[in-house]
Amino acid sequence: MIDTYMLKIVSKLRKNNRPLKIRVVQGETISSALTPIPKVENPNYRIEKIYRINYPYTFARILFDKKNFEYYYEAIEPPLNQRLSEILREVYSSLNQTLKFEWYLKTQNEKETYLTHSVKKFLESRGIELSELDQERIFYYLKRDFIKYQKIDPLINDEYIEDISCDGVNVPIYIYHRLYGSIKTNIVFSDDNELNSFIVYIAQKCMKQISVSDPILDGTTPEGHRVQATYSREVTTRGGTFTIRRFKEKPFTPTDLIKNGTASPEMIAYLWLGVELGESMIIVGGPASGKTSTLNAIAIFIPPAAKIVSIEDTREINLPHQNWIPGTTRSGIGEKSITGKASGEIDMYDLVRAALRQRPRYIIVGEVRGRETYTMFQAMATGHTTYSTMHAESVKAMVNRLENPPIGTPRILMTALNNVIIQTQVKVRDEIVRRIKEIVEIVGFEPETNELITNVVFEWDPKKDRFIFRGHSYLFDKIINLRNWTHEEMDKEFERRVTVIKYLDRKNITDFRDIWKIITDYYRDPNETIGRIMKEMKESENT
């Protein structure tokens, strides 16, 4: 939707009988008045996709390099001619001399108001006249560089991007794109000073410091983006580096998992039953396999009144529940003591121990990899439903990691875990996709062989890219015994929940708050909710 300022510009252009150029790209109407889409000069490049990032200012163009058989990401911003570039440099110089330390304490609205007033005052004092379009271009770059994320701001605002990686000076920034995987971009930091300055800027956004004496940064921006950075060439020989894991404001939902082919409606319905019953689960997989996304998606099934405590290094979990305490670790100050912690440091172990004193019904631990894991399994054994993720490719690999240092969890204690969800990132029909490879039940422990007894409930068939139910679930047996149901009643309840999940998919309900409302309605009155859903689906089929 075109904002008010752009409407004024369009109106003026029409009054002056100046034509407003419009380009149609893949069904999108794009105004080229402020940010024209440049032609592709390289004959080896084929346009795959063009889409809006922050309309009408920035766009993304995905190109395919036919020569090197790779994708290329191009961030398109408002163009600056030589005159505008010189004016912008003068404005930057003036602002850098007048901005005070309190700048970082101002709100975004206060900063934008200050920049707008300063630029207008600067232009008037020097008698510089600019068209409204050129003024808007100047304002865009000032807001980008003084308030937002400077030259990587288009990447930060692109909802398709999950990770942003800079590997050093004169190395193209790489992104992980949800549709195209890892691809390089047209954004490059050309010298050490520019890159070091940006890394310090990012550190300030995280309310942390980075320097030659302390060249490694782990932090979180105000928007929730996770940042890891190194300064200059102290520990990384190609120059400073940073990796930003974008925080997804709209978290992945069960509907997203189905639409992306990560899971089937039957698998989601099975996990829903497990969450409601209080079954503890761990999601395992390799890097970037979507473990946290799946964790967030299934956590939406937690009953609305249940108390939840989440524990993470950096905030990624996002839930609609009110009775929820989101916890994050805190770095300390100064040198580490004999305990391995700096003064004031709060780690995952501290938070897990604190969570047990808060009497939660559900505990969510973002990722386990240290001594907090043993405490987490003790929490499971004492009746706390716990969800977490860890790096492992199979149940066997998970057990090996849990048993060995630095975790050291006894195998017998692992029987407190009910489900292991194995997730993977694979290539299907030339696309990089995520799939839940298996859902495994931990049934018991065989003391003679010292092995866990497991049961695979669902598995993914890579040849046909479909999910298979293996025919038996101990979770269903448990529900039958607890609720005194017959097998027919259990089958009926399972099918009802599958229907709810399919309804969410068909109606394209992806917002986590809308989904949570339907789940909450089902908990309060399942008969009324399923009746309403069936009626809507029937009417939809008739029309």
C-alpha cells in the first residue's frame, strides 16, 4: 500500500503532466518514481523473482547465474546521482558533529523527527533545492544509516531471509534464503574501517561493547535478532565478521509446517495430543534444519491457562500465551572466575534451576548442550513437561551426546523423555526443504542390553516425499487408558484434530494468534468448535 507521502508525490507528478512510470513484475505493480528497477546487464543472469521489501523504497531481485549455476541476491535501493551523493556526505558530516551520546537513548520516532528537522535546516541554510523525490531519497539513507541497519537494512527487513553472514572485507555478504538456500548478495564491505565501524554500531544496538581487547560479541538487538561478531583481524584473519540470525516476529505455526511440507496434518495432530497430555519432547537435527521453528509451532498447542517458562541464550521462542515467562541468559562483567563464569553472569543452568522453583507446567529450553541438560531431565522425571532442541542426526546420536561430557546424563534418566522428533534439511526436486524425518516414541529401558526401547510412529519416505504412519502409537494407548476410551473413540478424536489442522491449512490461517484462538476454542468446547469447522468446510466445498 502506498504511504501518504508517496501519494502526495504521485499527485504532484500528475498535476505537472509528468507521466508516472509503472512496471509490472510477476503480477506486482511497482512504482519506479522513487526506486526504479535497473536492467540486468549481465547476459548470464536470468531473473527468477522480484519482490518488495520495504515498498516503495527497497526491492529484492533473485537472479540465476547460468554460467556458474548459482543464485544471486540483489538488494535494490533508491538511486543517488553524484549531486545527491555529495549532499548526503555533507549532511552526514554535519550530523556526526552535532549528534550527542543521548542519541542512543532516544526513541525511533524522536530520532526520525530530529533527522527530518536537521536535514531541512541544513538544506535551507545552504540554499539547496531538491525535488520531493530527491528529499525522500536523502531521508531514506539517513534513516537507514543513523537509525536502522545501514547497508544491510534491506536484508534485515526481508522476511524470506533467515541468516545474514559477513565473512570479512571484500567478501560478498551471504544470506540463507527460505526459498533458495545459501546465496551471495550484492552487498560488500570494501575496507576494514567500514566493516569495523559497522560491527561497533551493531554492538551498540545490542547494548554491548566490542574492541581489540574483547573482540568477540554475542548479543541480541532490540528487535530480537541474534548477533555473533568478531572485531577487526584480532581473531579472524580476513577482517571483522558477523552473523545475524533474524528474529521472526511472526513465528512458524502448524500451518506453515504443513504448507512447507515439513510435516503432515496427521503428524501435527499426533503432536497436539502429545502436548496436551504433557509428553516431553526433544527436536533433534543438523544446523539450519528448522528445529526451533518446529518447537515454536508445536508449543502453540500448550493449553491456554498452563504456566510456561522458556529459557534461551537469545530470544527466539514467541508464544501467544499470557501465563508465560520468557527467560534469556545474561553475560557477566570482567574476567571469568574459577567457576568458569564472570561476575553477574546468568547461564542456562542457572535459569533451568530457577524455573523449577517457579512451578511451571511446561518448560521450554531453546537448545541444550551443557550441564543444564541433566537438570532438565531431572525436571522431566519429576513431572514437568519439557521441550527442547539439540544437534543430533538420530536417536542414537542424541543418546551418545547426552551420555558423554560435557552433558553426562545417565541413559536410565532418558526414559523420562517421551518423544524425539528428528528433523532434517534435504534437497527435493532441486529445492532445499525441511522435513520431519521421524517421530520416535521412547517406550522404556532394557537393563540387560542398556538400550532404550523405541517405537517409530511416523517416518518420511524420501523417494515419494510423503509421510507414513507406522501403524501403532503408545501415546494412543496411554490416552485410551487415562480416559477410559475405546479404540474407536481414540480414532475419532484423532480424526477430529486432523480435521482442525486441515481446516487451518485450507483457510490459510497462518497467524499464530488466530491459530491459538481456534485451539483455545477447541479446548473449551471441542464439539461446538469441530461442528463450526465442519460446517464451514462443507459450505466451502459446495461453493
